[in-house]
Amino acid sequence: MSIRRGRLPSPPSDYNVRWANQLVNQLEQNIATTNLAASSDPYTVTNVTSDRTMNADSTTTAELADVLGTLITDLKERGIIG
């Protein structure tokens, strides 16, 4: 199941129990999926120099490692990965 990003759908004009239950179920599934991703075996990154710029035509292994380390650190800080 993929996590949908963005705005939640607008509710129907009249209260609809079925719609509300489906919405709650979808939100609970999204939370469970997010929590699973955040609590998996944690990535550990050391000796990373924060780097968010990479020249794809001319780069070094060290620069690639720093960009990847920065990405992993950012994802961990947002709770997307453990």
C-alpha cells in the first residue's frame, strides 16, 4: 500500500458513516505504514559532511557518499526511515 500525500478528500454534504469509517481506516493504515518504516532497523551514518549538491557529470565517491549520507540523515529526522 502506498501512502497518499496531499489534501484529504472533502466530506460529503450529508454525514455519511461509511465515508467516515473508510477515511479513518485509510488514516490508520497510513499511520501504521509510516510507523513501520520509521521503526525498522535503523540506518547509521557517520563522518558525513552535509552536502545537497552533486554534479552528475563530474563527481567523486566521497561526494556521492556525503550526498547519500545527507539524504539518509534528512529521512531519519523526518521519521520516514529508522
